[in-house]
Amino acid sequence: MLKLRMSPVFIIFIIFSQLFICNSVFGVPTDNRAERKKTKVLLEAIQVEGEEAEKNKISEEEIQEAETPEDKVKRERKHIVTTLESMIHDINILKQRLSDSEKEFKAAEQESEKAAIKEETERLNEHLKSLRTNFGKVIAGINLSAFEQKSETAFKWEEEVSDLLQPVIQELKSMTSRPRQIQKLRSDIAHYENTLPIAKKIIKNIQLIKRETEDEYLIKELKEMEADWRDKEHQIANQLIANRLQLEELTKDEKPLLDSAQGALKNFFKTRGKNILLSFIAFFTVFVVFRLTHQGIYKLKPVKERTFYIRLFDVIYYFVGTAGALFASLAVLYVFGDWVLLTLILIFTIGFLWTAKENIPRFWNQIKLLLNLGPVRENERLIYGGVPWKVTCLNFYTDLENPLLKSQIKLPLHKLTEMVSYPCHKDERWFPCKEGDWVVLSDGTRAQMRTQTHETVRLVLLSGANKSYLTEDFLRLNPLNISENFRLKVTFGVSYDHLFIITDELPETMKKTMEESFRKENYGNYMTDLTVDFKETTPSALELEISAYFSGEVAPLYEKIQKDIYKFCVHACKQNAWNLPHAKIAIRESGEDEDEME
């Protein structure tokens, strides 16, 4: 070892520089350039000590691998006892230092000195409390934080909001307490593992300096400092051991993620789940009771027409029923003392009311509809999906009915805000036809209506085949209903040879002849009228317009009757020797005049 002659001032400077290095680790900022001034002697000493510790660690690991479970339990117990002995030693030292501080406080005369002693006393008390807590944790082998009284957390928000949210935040903290505690222990262990070697370095440095000086006062001061730092070293080592034991206790019972999730769900349904279920039961029970009571009132005292005051009573009753159900749900949570769920429901309710303020105009329009004061009113007619409907009951879900359709629909109230109804008239049709009617469509389809709803219609053709349309598409084809009565109109031409009788004699004679022909058919009795009139002239013929009117009973024979009209016209011409027109064909050759041939 080198023998250096150093003045007391220089020695004290070195000591305090090392103290500044340690204080920077424990939270006091300082310049880490002093760390680079460590001497080669200290580095070599620390390296030697580290190598010895590593060898001891390897030997301990080899012993642990070779020992039996009983030996392992004994070793762990011995380790715990050694830790407790060291901790109780530190506790006694702190008690003695507190006693000395009290004496110094009483003997101090200056206020600054008393303040410093008081600050030191508070720090020692906090450290003593921490040691006692760790002592109890090591003895019990479990986490004793559940028995500790939690200090109130100061919230920075408004007092009312903080009181409202505090149960929720505390619940979230309790849900994450274990992982947070594990993380804190790991952080503390890393901190103590970093600070323990520094404390050892300072003690070793003090010992080196103490051997290099002969100054009695300096040696005395160095001894006191060495004792103080040895206490700190013991405290750090004990804190490190205690934290490692706590971390081991917390992590040894760690379960797989699936088991933890199952346990959390099981615990949830035992506490929160039960409260939520009872709260929902209370809500729906009260709500259903209000609804059944409302229906019972109308059954006991039915009304033909709901007046404005009855509708106003219904609206108020709905709001009171909903508010009562919500109050019952909150009351259940209040009785069970579940402030977390109670707070969450209140927050959601307030949030809903706050966001609903933007929809006040829409809600007001719906209330007017319920009061029968809006654009859609009961017992009036409106168009929805291209189909006319009658508003039979105006409510939160409005009933729409069409007497000629098999289906009824319910529309939510908000869809009616953009519609307009008008009074019904007796002569207005609800649909172009009913089931069983015969219709003719603009696409040429002639068929009988089999089924009709607000979505689709199904027609049966004469061949027996079925043909379906969407109801809106069916209405666009302008269906002609021939089941009540119908007219068949035919254009027929005769030759220009009969020009002199085409306006009077010929139409009358043809009408009589055709009537005789119709009477011979089985549907002749269903013809209500027959007209034959001169229509117009064409280049090749004089045209007549024949119109035959029939009742709806012969609607299935629509196509046959149409063909028979042409047949009867030809029969009349044959019977009365009327000539039929011949088409004129024009032939044109190149360079010659146009010749006409008949």
C-alpha cells in the first residue's frame, strides 16, 4: 500500500467529494466529474472484492443445486432469520439515533439548529416506519399492505367531480395493484443494487484514507463517518433483501394468464356481476310494471279516440316510467354500496343528457307526433314505399295498415318526422286490386292476383305459371283491374267500295250481326254494351272502331273475347257481302315511272 503524506484539509476534501457522489445517487444532483477522479487503488480494491463475491455466488449456486428440498427450506429459514436479526439491529440503531436527536433538540439554542435536527428526526422516523413495515412483511411472508391505512389522494379537479370519480379510480387502482407493486419492487431492487456498491466504495475509501493519516481529530471524524456509512450500507442491504423476499412471495404464486382471467371473471360475477344483474332486474321489473299498468288502464276503460289530454298523459307516463326504472336500478346499487357501478351509471346518464341537448329539436318533433300535433296524425293516410297506408296507432312504434294487403308494419317514430299524412276519403283505393282480381299490366302481362304484400306480389298466368314482382315495380306498370268491368276496343277496316254506307248503314248492320254472334257464346250475357262507329280513312281502307263492354265475371276470357271480336267482324262482312281492303304494293324500277299494283 502506498504511503502518502496528505494534509487534513486535502483529506476532508476527498471525503466530502465521495459524499457528494453518493448524494447524487440518493437524489441530490451533483457533478459526476468527481467520479472520474477515483484512484487506481480504489478500482483495484473494488475489482478484487467483486471477483471474490462472484466466486462466493458461484459456490452458493453449486450448493443450492446439490441440496435436498428439506435443506432448501432450512436454508431459506436461516436466511430469513439472519435478515430479521440484521433488520432488528438497524431498528435499534435508528431508535438510539432518534433518542439522541431528541436530546440534541432540547439542548439546541438556535432556531436554525433546531430546524435541522427536526428535519433529521422526521427522516429517521420515516425510515424507521419503513423498516418496521418490511420487518412485518418478512415475518408474515405475505403482503401486509391490505392492513395499512390508505391516505387520501388529493385530486386536482373540482371537488364535486373528484368525489364522483374517486370510487372508479380507486377500483382501477385495486385492479392493477399487484402488477404495480411488482414493478415498484423491481425498480427499488434495481435502485438498491446500484447504490449498495457505491456505499461500499465510500467505506473502503474512508478506510484507505484513515490508514494514511495520523491526525487524531481526522481519524475520529473518519470513524464516525465510517460508522454512519456502515449503517447506511446495512440499511440498503436489508432493504434489498426485504424487497427481494417480497418480490419472490408475489411472483411465486403467479398463475397463467388464462387462470388469472378466469379467476378475475369469477370474482367479478361474485361481486360486481351480481350487483349488475340485480340492477338490471330492478330496472326491467319497474319498467314492465309501468307498461302493464298502462295497458291495464286502457283495458279497464277503453277509449274510442285518444284526445290531446290522453296523449299528454301517455307521454308523461312514459317519461315517469323510464325515470322510475332508472331510479330503481340506482337504488339497488346504493343499497349494496357499489359506488363504482353507481358512479359509472351516473356518468353515462349525465353524458347521455349532455349529448342529447343537440337533439332537442328532433325530440320536440317526436313529442309533437306523440301528441298528434305533427305532420303525421292518427287515422290519416300516408305513402310509404310507394304504397298507401293508414296510421292506425301513433306511438313510439307506429302501426301502419293497408286493408288490401296481408301485412302490417311498424315504423319507429323518428321515421315519421319527414312524412306527411292527409285525411282519408271513402272513394280512395288502398291498392289497385285485391287477391283474386284479374289485372293487365303495361308490359302485356294478363294474370290473376294470387298474393300481395307491401314487399312483393305474385300473379298466376293463364298457363298456370307464377310471376312475381316487387310491389313498387308492380305499381310502376300501371296495373289495369278488369275484375269489375272492362272494355275491349278493336279497329277493323272495309273496302272503299262501301264508301256511301260507311257512316250509317254499315255500322248499324255490323252491330246487329255481332250482337247475334255474341248471344250464341256462353259469355254473351255478360256483355253490357257494344258500339260500332266509323273511325277514320286510311290509304287502303275505311276503318271502324268496335268497342265491347263486359262485366268482371268474364275477365279470365279477356284474350278469347278479343279474338272473337275479329272473328265476328269477318263473319258480318261475309254475311253482308262486304269487301275487305287489299294492300297496295308499289313497284319502282330504275329509270321508269312508278307502277302500282293491287
